[in-house]
Amino acid sequence: MIKKLLLYILLFVCAVSYSQIGGKYTYQFLNLVTSPRQAALGGKVITIYDNDVNQAHYNPATINEEMDNNLALNYGSYFKEVTYGTASYAYTYDRHLQTFQAGVNYVNYGSFEGYDENGQPTSNFTGSEVALSVGYAYNIPYTDIHIGASAKLISSTLESYHSLGGALDIGAVFIDEKNDVNWALVIRNIGTQFSSYNGVSERLPLEIIAGVSQELENVPIRWHLTLENLQQWNIAFVNPSQSQSSLDGQVADEKVSFVNNTLRHVIMGVELFPKKAFNLRVGYNFRRAEELRLLEQRNFSGVSLGFGLKMNKLKFNYSYSRYTLAGNTSLFGLTMNFQ
């Protein structure tokens, strides 16, 4: 039964986050998109440097004084009973110590019907995972380089199996104010399991991400370019719907070209009116589009949309991400400024 539950969770996380290759790692929920803004821009954007306290989840180097006393709450409902939520708060204790951030990521897989090896019903059971994080960033004196780190305590419960782990995210961002360009690099989920589910230790989903973004001078647009999964070059997953059958019944798998594999590392996003009270966002995730593409049918997998609306000290964010004809995800977020 635990194998069936793990398989279900693996399929869920891979369908939503596309953050790791082949399901070889545990705690896959760590790579879920943490906010509607992130989701609308295609996910994994690490170059946003403003008062968005959600950004600390993906790049701790972006923690800054503008986030002081801001609280963000986000919620999404995925397949059936699966729900996901995040919270993030930042506080500037001292101007010389910069700003600290604390957050939580939580996913609830809902209720499952239990059966024994003979197929007889047993009691229902649940599954859930949570990560608590604390982050800090530091501006290297006399430079435009910011570095940061975030420590995470991870707990996972799947039926009667429990696991505890820890991870560290480290990041850096260079802010070129003259050209309004941000460059960033992040290494996420460096860690280990303190205790495993069944005595077998599993690796965490380590990932290296690089990104660049720029706000155009005469147009109210900021574009974002992200390169994901740089720790592994070949990330192509063969799409069964692209396989071809010969006259003699032989099946030839899809051949992924060098260019196609390169593009699968790319995520692109654009924000319209990024500094206004109302802004629009659109993103495109190449890997998600390729892995979920259907033969001779346009389903717009990989496309995501969203907007942000600021009202005094409140900001509401929404995103819609397309996966398949039968599945999509909406995320809702509310950020409150208590200053």
C-alpha cells in the first residue's frame, strides 16, 4: 500500500512542479511553485528583487529591507483532495543585520482508502509533508552583490511511515542598477534525511538554477529568463505520444534533439506594469510543454497566466497554469504589509 501511495505522490509532484528528472529523489514537494507570481511567470524565477516576500523561498539572496513586516499567504488546490499552501514573513531587526525571513511549505495529499494484501478494506489513511525555513541575506560591502542562505527542516508522513530531513538553499544575485538588469544563481535542496521511511536513505532533489531579468527603459515590461536543472544536462523525457510505429509493428521512441533538450532547461516570463498597482504576467515552461504535448492536438501545456492587484497595504495575486486538457492549476495569494 505504501508503494501505491508513493507512486501517487510522485506522479502528482512531477505533474505539478517539473523540478526533478525521473522521480529519483524524496521530498519532491520542495520544488513546487511557491506563489501565484512565480507560477504565472513559468516557475523558478530567481531574479525578482523587490518587496515580494515569497521570492525568498526560491532565492534567499533576494531577502531585503523592502520585505520588512510583510506577510504572504498562498493556497492552491490540485488534483482531487490534494491541497498546497505556503506562508512567508520577513522582519528587519536591525539595519546593520539586514533582514530575516521565515516560511512554511505544506502539502496535504488527502484521504486514501486502505486495503490489505488480499484486497480487503482496512482503515483510511492520509499523507502530508511540511517544510519550515529560515533565511538571511547579506549585501557584500561596496558591491552590488547579495548572497543569502535558507535552512529548511522537513517532515513527511505517508500512512504510518515518517521521515525527517534537513536542507540548505544558497543563492546570489547581482543587481546592475545602471542597466536595470538582475543576474542570479541558486543551489537548492542541499541536504539529507535524518530519518528515512523504511531504513533506506534517499537523496534530496538538489537543483542548480541560473537566471537573468531586465526592466526595459521605455516600455513598462520586465522580462525573466531562467535556466533550470543545470546540475544535469540531459533532462529529456521521452513523450510516449510522440512514438512512431512501423509497418512491422516496431515502436520507435521520440528522438530528442540537442536543441530540444537545450530548450527544456528554459523558462521565460514577462511582467507588464511591474511597478504599478495592477500588473499582468505570462510565462512559458518549455519542458512542461514538451513532456505534456499531445500528437496532432494543441493543448497549450507550458503556458501560464496571472495578475497582481494592490489595494493600499494588501496585494492579491492569482495564477492559472496549463498542464493538460484535463488538468490545470490555479493559485491564490494575499500579501499584507504591516508597516
